[in-house]
Amino acid sequence: MAGGGGKPQNIFKINRGVDPPEAFNWRLWFAVFSFGIMGAARGVDEGLISGTLAKSQFQHQLGLDLLEDADLDADLAHIKGNISAMVQIGSVGGAALAFILCDRIGRLWATRQLCLVWILGIVIFLTNNGRLGQVYAGRFIAGLGIGQTTVVAPVYLSEIAPKSIRGLCTCTFSGSVYLGIMLAYFASWATELHINKGSSNQWVVPTSMHIMFAGIIFILSFFNKESPRYLIKRGMVDKARTNLARIRGLDGESDYVRKELAGIENQLAEEQEATLGQGWLGYLKEMFLMPNNFYRIYIGLGSQLLSQWSGAQSITIYAPDFFKLLGTTGQNEKLFATAIFGVVKFVAAIMCALFLIDLIGRKRSLGIGIALQAVSMLYIAAFLTAVPQLDEGAEYTPSQKHASTGAIVMIYFSGFGWAMGWNSIQYLLNSEIYPLRIRAISSSMVMCFHFANQYGNSKAVPSMLLTPSEGGLGPAGTFWFFTVVTVLGGAWAWFFIPETAGRSLEGMDRLFNLRWWQIGRQGEDDAKQQDEIIAAADLEKEAQVHVERVV
């Protein structure tokens, strides 16, 4: 894809531009870690739920084994889809709630309350004692907390990060999603090996990871400072200067801190002047009636729609079921293959954060990831079309076995492509492209759409996998659907998404000054020309001031 950020470079030697070396200090990295690991909230849930649904004691406690014995596959798929999707439904409300809380009580207190809501939901789920309604309620309430993480953490990280490594800092969140997935997969596999089958501890022990992560994040929040950009928005300029100076490792009167604060204040003043302080009506007008802002919301919503229906997220949630489709038999074998899948996605996310997002650019990284994912989905779809599903106890022929191994490898490639492409970009774009005044509300709205699509996807996939005679697409049809959506997503991203790497949050406006059909392919070049004009004007102004001082 066009619009990359140049040749790959060593992350430890990269030129940081105008960002001083003091800005890359331990306080910054501590804050990045503290908020980045919030991504594990989603990862732990996505990694655990498929294993939990497969545990014999959990199935027996809720009576799911009776449906399976009675061959009521459609009813079983419906209940499994509901249990899995309850977190997504709650997350829609959580993402909406995050906007109000982020702007009313700040990023730090929003973090603390979401941890408490998250823990409450998990406790309700763990103590269900066979009550399906309580399972639904617990996962819904947990979703209210988990959904907020996708707004609070990326917004905070993008607001405190120096512009040269904003992609790296924000991608710690998406990387932590895979940390959570990987740990959850291994926890499910380990309990299958080391805890007696039929014991509730097989699913209770892994589920307690939710409480561990929520507790760690809650405690770490008390050792961090509020976002300077939020404080300026609330009129607390002196406190904002103190916090910014602390996190940059510089004196509050240094030129770098003063320029960054001035840029934030100027942008906020321009936004407020443009909307004339019209309150909620002003927010809505700014979001939907200003063409450059509406375009940003459009690419935010579009990226969520196309990424969620490209299939990779479904594989994450229902990984053991997909490995079974491709010929992996036995519960231990399926869970082991799933655990390795988690490792692959985690490594891909780390590579993306360190060596791709800020170095080759968001758009080029996205293009490579989508290409890998499309090829993988195409191979799996072709395999499932050519090779019939095995009956119980049957085995593949040697040639089919080789093809099956290739399909399993392609599952891993799809995970690598997803982590490198859509999964990292959907959070990063959503945290950095909006102006300060509407950043929280726009990010919150887009994440509501994210979880609505994820709910629909996680609810639909078990039914999609049913045979056509049962009202589904069948496994092959499902993967052909994923292939088409992935290819369409790649074409859409090339045409509409501009390159944002290396720009300050306040400098994003210059990317969106062209007509809508030009922004994706020409917005970066146009913004660079504007940067040069503004830089030349600043130099001329400084020269005039210098001459006046000499005179």
C-alpha cells in the first residue's frame, strides 16, 4: 500500500525528530505499561471462553451436555453464542459509558471504576451455580468494564506519548490483547492436563485471571498522573504543565514542554471557537457537519466493520472448534494447537509495535497484514471445499493430511496477519485521528460500533458453521465469506485511510483538508507540504524576533 513510513529501521537507533532523549524515561514507560496491559481484559476473555464452554463440568452444570446428547446442535450453538456474546453486548454499553466518565472524572478515575465493575461481573459469573441467567448477567456486567478499556487506555496512551513513538505506545494495548489471549490459552490447556476432569476448578482457576489483571491495573493507576490534555480541557493548565513536565522528564519551563502545551491549548481554543461553545449540539455539529471530522468518523466506523467480519476475531474466540474442523482431534491436542496460536499472535503484535507501526508506517503494515490474512482465509476455504468433513473415527488420506497440516499453518498465518494489520490499526487510528474536543466521544462511539459488530460476529459464527440444511453456510461457505470481506477491506483501506505515522495529535488536521476521495492516497503528501509552509513561517517569525532584539 502507498503511504508507508520509509525503510525499516532499528527501533533502538531511530531518529526521534524533535522529541528530546529525556522524553523517553522510566515514567513514560511505566505509564505505557500500566495502561497498555488493559488490553489483556479483552484478550483473557476471548482466550478463555472457548475453553470454558468445552469443560465437561461447566457443560454439566448448565445442562449443555443434555443438548449435545440429544443432537440439538442449533439450540446448543444458540446458547454458546449467547454466553460468548454477552461480554460484547456489555462492552457496547461500556464503550458508551467511557466517553462520559473519561471527560467527567478523568482517565485515571475512569480506569479505577472500570476495574471494580469488571471484577464484580466476574464474581457473579463464577458463582452462577448452574443458573444460566446469572452467567449471562455476570458476563454482561464484566463487559461493561472490559468495554471501557478499549476507549480509556488507547486515548490515555496516545495523549501522553511523544509523537515519534505514539504508535509503539498505543500498540502496547493491542499487544496486551494477545498477551491475555496467550496466557488464557495456556491456562485452559494446563488445567486440562493437571486438574481432574469434572472438577469446577478446570474453568474457575483460569477465569480468576480476570480478577488478577483487574487488581493489578487498579493498583498501578495510583502510581500514574492524569493526562495533561484532559487537564487542559478542564482548564487546569498549571497541573497539566506539572504532569507533562514529569512524564517528559523536563522542567516545566523548557521550550519543548511550553511548545507542546501551547499546541494543545491552541487546538482546543480553535475547536471551541468553531463550535461557539454550543454544548452537546456543538459536539454533534463538530462530529457530523464538519467534513474533515465526519471523514475521520467514517474511517473509524469502516475499519471496525471490515476488520470484525474478516474472520480473524472469530478464530480467536472459537479457536478449538476451528482446529477441530481442520483435523486436530482430542481435547488436549486442540488446546495445545490453540495455545501455540496465542504465542504466534503475541509475537506478531510485539513485532508490529516495535518494528513496523512507527517505522514502515500504519498503512504499509496494515496492507501486509491484510494480504497475509486474505491468503490464509483463501487456502482454508479451498481446503474445506475440497476435503469433506470427517465422520467420527475416520481419518484423512495421506494427501488430505498434508493439506490439513497446511490449513492449520494458515490459521497461524492469519493470526500473524491480523495482529500486524487490522487489530493494531483499529485501536491506533481510533485513538489518534480525532481532535481533542471530540476525541473521547468519537472514540467511544466507534468502539460501541466495534463491540456491536463483535457481538454480531460471535453470535453468528456458530450458526454460520452449521450445514446449509440446518440454516448455516457450512465451514467452507463461512471461510469464503471471510475471504471476500478481507479482500474488500484491503481495497477500502488502500483507498480511504491516510498515513498518520510521525504526526502530532494536534497536527492530524492537515491530513484531512483534501476532498474525500483524495485523502487516503494524497493526504500525507499534502500534509507534508503544509508542514513545510508552517515551518518556514515559524523560522521567518523567529528571525524577525531575533532582529528586533538585536536592534
